Amino acid sequence: MNFVGYFEGVKIYESKFIDHGHGITLPNFGIFLSPETFSKQKDLWLVKHEFGHILQHRELGFIKFYLKIGLPSLWSAIKQNLLENYYHQNHAVEREANDKSFQYFDKPSDWPIARFPINMSK
């Protein structure tokens, strides 16, 4: 695992043990991404999505975050690997992270909605 910098004040790490296009957010520790995601700026949308989990943590606090967001997100990610037609990003906690990030970054017009779904009513 390599520390590669900061994003909005949050430590960013890259690890060869994380599959391409994936990330894990552990508030109070940082955001963990696949290689070159942040350091080579190959997937800043993923970084912004993971930052949405930081925003959830800031709202809920440590214990509530891990109970209400972390564990359901982990189970959803596992389900995506087990079920052919299951899409992790459609899980409620993932959509909420997308919503929070979308709002935080001033509703970018080029937000990749198909990849990181948001609630369009916001």
C-alpha cells in the first residue's frame, strides 16, 4: 500500500490488492484505491464517489457510519461478486454517497450517472 497524496484533506492510498476501478473508504484512515487511480488521475470520479463516504462519516460519526454505511456497503460489494445481475452502485448507501459527493462538488454537469447513480430530484 502506497500513500499517494491528499484529496480534500483525506489521505489517499493505492494498493495492488484492490481491483481496477474499485475503492474502499475507511474514515479516520483514508481512501484506498487501485493503482494509478489517483496518482495518475485515471479515475477521479471514483475518488469523488469514495469521498462521498467521507461525507457520510462526517454526518454520522464513527460507530453509526460503520454500522449504517460500512457493513451494508461491504455486503453489497460482496453480493456484486456473487450475483451476475447485481450492481453495487445501486445500493442505497452507495447512491447516498454519490448524492453527497455530487452536491459537494457543485453538481458537475459531466457526472457519470450510469456509473455513479444519483437522485435526479436534488
